Amino acid sequence: MRTANMASEKDKAEDMATGFLQSQKVNWTANYIARGQKFGAMPQGQVEDEWLASTEGHG
């Protein structure tokens, strides 16, 4: 019985960890989309130019 209980506890911990990671992924995706919305109306060239300007000096 103890082994079955330990397996159940391990399964519960793994389920909780998986749920947490999935939640973090959803939150990251929502944040990424929200940050990108401001670029939705911009022409492609302007988005590229602003992206390049933001990365200058970071390498």
C-alpha cells in the first residue's frame, strides 16, 4: 500500500508541475500577443526598422 500511495503522490506532484508550466506558457503567450498588438497596424517595413533599431548595441 505504501508504494501505491507514493506513486499517487508522485503523480499528483507531476500533474501540479505540468499544470503550472502550462499556465506559465499561456500567460507568456498572452503577454507576447498583447505586446505585439501595437505593431498590427504598422507596415512591415516599419516594424522591421523599429526592431532593428531596438537591437542595435545589444550584440
